[in-house]
Amino acid sequence: MTVPTHAADEEALRAAVRDVCSEYPAEYWRGLEPDRYPDAFVKAMTQAGLLAVLIPTEYGGSGLGLEQAAVILEEVNAAGGNASACHAQMYTMGTLLRHGSEAQKERWLPQLASGEVRLQAFGVTEREAGSETTQIATTAQRRGDGWVIDGHKAWTSRALHSDLMLLLARTAPYDDTRRSEGLSVFLVDLRGLDGVRINPTAAMVNHSTSEVFLEGVEVPGDTLVGEEGKGFRHILDGMNAERILIAGECVGDGRWFVQTGCRYASERVVFGRPIGANQGVQFPLARAYAAVRAADLMRREAARRFDAGEPAGAEANMAKLLASEASWQAANACLDAHGGYGFLRDFDVERKFRETRVYQTAPVNNNLVLAYLGQNVLRMPRSY
């Protein structure tokens, strides 16, 4: 399959995604519960070129923008799938493309584009630090021409199914006056690497998440991405990309919930008429539809700014906030419309309900988004 490379050809891109998704219906995703990784689906997306859209053409990709990447993930979720299985290979591009060396790009991007290797793990969060990223305890110390990494990462989804991991570690002592300094990013090849232990983590949603333990892990010097000590700034590009892509997934979820809820409400007859004729069923779905459409507009503006190289932090955060709230609103309206049937596995509402709920909390809690906006956009006093 050839990925449409004209940025304006959005419907053709959506059709390409739907073609892949048609081979993986609801029964496929249902059968993966509670913790199986959708390996066949990820391979199909890779072979279709859909996971290489952000990789420049000179490295074997399509050279498209974040807006098109978000459309791909949106369409997966709108088709009833779960794009979280493969979205990391897109949002890590924000860091790798902007801060990776030419040698790193020449080595890894063609292999990522072809599917020879996978980059699906983003090692940032730790149990103790939580959302306070600058407090991470994982360290990387110089040894000869390389580095030795010690520490652990939590909630590192897909680490067991990824060849490479983008890892954030502290390379200089913490300084409270310059909290974001002294962190560095490494592109670590996990294959056959001594000192790495990955333990699966059971969770409410099937994100194939895990903890990663690193003990005396030796990596070569060329694994450092960008400038030493500037890693926090470097991963912001990845984090903003992630927020925009997650917003796309939430828009897709919202579409699925509204369409599924409306279809059921139009077909389900109680007291002699479709339940969708009742305003108590119809209005929540209509309001959710409006919220999803509005969130989609913010997602597109954030992606436009990111692709243009303009500051996009506020827009990326607002897109994630609004889209995750809209998808959750749609999820509740859909579940309410289905009543008891919404809790049955065969209807898939409960699965999608769980999947979209996670985005209230991850990859950043919505309360932290509000704090970011209050302090950095509205210039109110710092709350944390």
C-alpha cells in the first residue's frame, strides 16, 4: 500500500488506515484482552507505511507532518481499535528528528521505516518522581567513551515489544534553581543488552505496560541524543507531539462512541419507539458530538503550529485536555444509551470506555495541564 504523500489528501489517508483496520475487527481487539500485544496489527500498519509518515523521505518514510500522523491514529480508534499499540514510534520522532545526530538518523530511521526495528518505548516516568520529571533518579555516568545507566522506569508501555527505547536519565546532580538542567536523552538498543530487566505490569487497560530496571547498563557514547544536560528540553518536543497525537486518538474514540451510541439508540425500541427519540438519550450524544468536533479543531491548530516549527506547548496541552474530556463525555453518553448492554464485552463499549479513560491521567494528568495553562499562559502564581 502506498501512503498518500500529499498533505491535503486527508480522505485518501483515512481510507488507507480503514483498509488496514478492516482486517482487524472488534473481535480481534476483544481477543487481546487483558494483556496481549497486537503484533499482527502493528506489523500490518508498518507494512502499509503508516507508522513511517513522520520519517523524511530520504530515510524511507513519507515525510508528512504531525497533523497527518494524528489523523492516522484517530482513524484507528474511530474504527474500534487501539492506536496506543503503535503511537510511540510517532511521538518519539519529535525528539529524534529535531535533536538526533545525522549519524543516528542514517542508522535508525531507515530501519524504523521498514519495520526492521521498532521504537515503541519512551522511558521517562518513574514511580517516585511521577509527574515531577525533573526528580527522576535514573542516572547515566560517563565511563570511557560510553555511559553506564542505573535506575528504573515505570509505566514504560511496549518495552517488551520494542527494539529501541528513548530514555531520559540524570547526567548531572539536581539543582533546585535550575530544575530542568542536567537531564539527558539516550536512544538505547535493548536487544541483548546486559543489565536490563523488564517486568510486565497488570493494568486496567491493555497498554502492554511494564517496569524497566537498569543495573550497570553500558551503552556507547553515540546513544546520547542531542546535547548533554539539555534532555528535558529535547523531550518536550516529544511530549508536545505526544499530546497532539493522543488528542487525535481521543477524537477517534469520541467519534466511535458517538456513532456507536447513536446507532444503538436509533435501533433499540422501548415503549414502542426508538430510545434515541428521548431527549435524555439524544441530547448527551449530541452534546458529546459538539465537544469532539471542538476538540478536533484545537488538535488541528496544535498540529499546524508544531509542523510549522512555531511554539505549540499551550495548544498541545489544550488539545489533549479538551479531546480527552470530550472522548470521556462521549464514552459516558454511549454507555448510558446502551444501559446494561454497555457493560457486556461483546458490545465493546466497556473496552473502549476503559481505554479512553486513561487519557484523563496519561500522558499527563489534566490537572497539570490546567496548572500549566494557569501559570505559563495566564501568568498566575505558580501552584507547584
